[in-house]
Amino acid sequence: MTLDPVHNPDRSFLFVLGSSRADGNSEMLARAAAAHLPADVGQRWVDLNRLELPDFQDGRHESGDRQAAGDEELLRRATMEATDIVIVSPLYWYSLSAQTKRYLDYWSGWLNLPGSDFKERMAGGTLWGVTAMADDDHVVADGLVTGLSHSAAYLRMRFGGVLTGTGSRPGRVRADERAMSRARTFFQGETPLARFPYEQEAGALA
């Protein structure tokens, strides 16, 4: 993995591809949305399948000062340098793909590296999602949406929502006119600060 330069230091997108199939429907939908970003906004695309990234091992309570290295370190840097992170994952068993979930598990490790400022660097950034599924009723992706929203809330990030589309066979998402139409303006949507449900309830009662 190599890091390409960021064109606009004020706004840069990291697209994290987590499909088990190259050029899948989720990626097609994400690229359709990315095509409408301003030209000076930097885009980095990372395919998790191309990285040497072993399964995450939780070492929070072990001795020693573990440091990230290799592809993990490059991915960590790319994650922290982006203002906007886009999780691109097909809907597998009503949640994220294994590759994508492993990437988010690594966030836990980066939070606990010696001298880490990962949580501080992530706060204020924006998390987005793009997913394609076989079902025409996109409410079945609510579990994936909730998982991303809660992840953003934990890190005090903003949440731009999830762009959903229907597509099982290769290229099928292009026929989802509603999804392709929404893709044109998806990254122009509001990005409120993510909040856990209990925080929303407390705010409503205040």
C-alpha cells in the first residue's frame, strides 16, 4: 500500500473497500457518488483485500509497547489524515463484511497504541457508508447503519449516513435508478454530530 498526496488539506476522503469481490456493486455505487465531489477534494481508495493485514489481536492488557508497522501503519495514517472516511461494504448477513469489520477492529488497537492520539484526531471528522444488497427493501440494512452510526458516536465524529443500493449480480446496482440518483448528491448531505440514542433522549429531556 502507498499513500498518494492529499490535494486539499481542508477536505480529503478515504474510501475503504471491504468487498470480497473486485469491482462489486458497493464499489460501483461509491465511485458514482465520488464522481460528484469537487475536483480539489482529495480521494484515496484502499482495497482491504490488497493489504497484508492479519486478523486483529486485542493486546490491550499485554505487556510491551506494540507499534503499528507495514500496511497497518499506512492504513492507520491514511485513516487519521482523512477528514471523511467512507466505509464501502456490501451487506453480508445484514451487517458489514468480515474485511470491513476487521478494519474497524483495528481502530480499537490504534486507540491503545503508546502515545496514540487516534481518538483526538478522529473527533470532528465524518464517517459515511455505502452498501449494496440483494433486497429491494433497504430497511434490512438498518443493522449496518446503526453499527456505523454508533462507531462515529464513540469517536465524536459526524455521520453522513449510508448510501444504499440494490445489486446482487455484478453491475446490477446501475439499474437502481433511485440509488444512482441519490449518489449524485450524497456527499452534499448534512453531517450532524453522531450521538448514541441515550444522548439523544437526554437532549430531548433537557
